[in-house]
Amino acid sequence: MKHMQAKINFNAGPAALPPEVLHEAAKAVNKYKKTGFSILELPHRGPEFAEILEESKHLVKKLCKLDDNYEVLWLHGGGRQQFFMIPMNFLSQDGAAGYIDSGHWAEEAYQYATSYGNAQVLASSKKVNYTSLPEWPAKIPAKLAYLHLTTNNTIYGTQWGQTPDVKVPLIADMSSDIFSRKHDYSKYSMFYAAAQKNLGIAGLALAVIRKDMLKRSVRELPPMLSYAAQVKEGSILNTANVFGIYVSLLMLRWIDAKGIDSIEKENKAKAKLVYDTIDSSSIFTPYVKEKAHRSMMNVCFTAKTPEVEKRLLELCEENDIAGIKGHRSAGGFRVSLYNAISMEWVEQLVALMKAVS
């Protein structure tokens, strides 16, 4: 059965979902398997949801090539809740944590941490308006509670290619590039992702934590804000986001079936096509000039005149293409090329970019 999508969705988040995932999710909204319930009514402590949770955790570990030294959590609150849960759990008032400031969300994660202890920016590209990645710090203090990194920056379009080895616990926000490429997830003591980009729908976050990190908790917390308490209760300390986790499971199945190698190859090809179009154009300018710093997930660029910008937006609207307008703090355009975006959709956009005159 061929599934049709009314519009091509290049939004940065909530982002496009594969047609197959939308189809299965829609079926489950009507009736989930033989339960007689909609997935929206499914008890969060029942056996059917227990199966959903177990399979989702298994697939996360499989795709990340992680062993049982890691715990998988599904949490409420998206990425911002992780910004404060991390320092609440791991940064004491007399401790210190390091942050790499490579964009808006990286800076916001740092700002949240300042409420709980000594948060230090060890490297930043803010002075150049995040048009490049910051230079990796030459020295990382040995006694840091953790070092926080944002692997991909959605607003400005930069992405870390390889993560350097560090001798302190490394925590990464992977909200916008998780499962988009081959990656050594074992380098991290913890990584997390808001789900609404490559992993599902809004209102949910994935957090993967190495067990030894859980022993580093520095203060007593209400159970809802304690990673250790959430692990103990298996992500159902309170009523879980059943539908959100189910959609993430559908995404994980889709990613697993397609294969990370195939997804990475396609993502590189999509990004290359858009960047090549921008670089060869006389009317568009890339936000990130350094090619090694460019994101595969979020291609950001500007038009040389307001007339060109207006014309491209009009062409997109006429051709049912949505979501390319840049973030309000950066302006211009932002084309988000998450896993669900097909090469065919990218080719349609590029054709319109070339048609602007």
C-alpha cells in the first residue's frame, strides 16, 4: 500500500515521520492489536505496554551497539528537562561541570546548570555567531563532574564529526542527529535526545545512562527528577507517554530495518546535494563556510536579497513544501534533512532553489 503525504515537511521539529510509521500509528489509534483499546487508552502498567517498553529498550541498545552496562529511559519533558535534570543529579554545589558552547541549545544547557553548581564554558563559538564549531579545549580539568556536548546544532547548522576521547564522564545532547550515522555511543557516560526530530513525536525524551554514572548522584531529589529512581521504576514511575513511546518504537523498527549504514549514506547524499546547490549559486550563501563543520541534519543558508528569499518561500508554498524558513534568531533558511526525508523530496526542493531568479 502506498501512503501519501500532503506536504513535504522540512521542519526542524516536530519533524517529518516516515509514511509507514504514520500508517501504523494511525491504525493503533483506532485499535491496538487485539486489546480492544486504542493505543491512546492502553494501560501503562499492562502487559501490552510492557512489551512496547522492552522492545524499544532492546532496539536502542542494538542500534547503539551497547551492552547491559547501560540503562534506557523514556522521560517526559523533552530536551529542556534534561538540561536541568543532569546538573540536579550530577553537579554538586561545590563541584564543577564543563560545557562546550556550540550553539543556542548548548548555551541554554549551560545556563540551566549554573543554578546547581560551578558550570564552566570550556570552549565557545558564540563570538562568531556559531558559524563554526569552537576549537576543542586543549585541557579539560580532570575533576569535572562531567563534560556536556551538543553533537548537532539545529539553528546554525553545525555538527561534530568525531567526538574526541576525554577522561571525564561525557554527556551528549543528540536530539537532532541520533541514529543518523554510525557513531561510537560507548564513549558517553550518558546521552539523550528529544524525540521530535529523528525519533518520534514531541513531549518525550530518550535518556541512555551508563550504570556507573547512576552512582554519581550528588543530592536527594524527588523521584520524578532522579535518574536512579526512574531506572528503578523502569520509566513508569508515573503514567508514561504511552503513545509517544509507541511511535518511537515504530521509528526504531523503521531505522533498524533500513540500517544505520544505509541511513548514513542517504543522509550524506541529501546534504551534499543541498550544499552543492548553495555553494554553486550566486544568490544563496551558506551560514557555515567551513565544510568540515557543516551539519548533515540542518542546512542553513541565506538569500542575497529579500526578493530572492520571498520568491523561494512562495515557490515552496505553491509546491506544498513546508518548513524551510530559518529560526527566528538566525533568519534565512533552514532545511532539516532528518532520516524520514527522502532524496526525492530533496530533489524537488533543489529544483525550486535553482528556479529562483
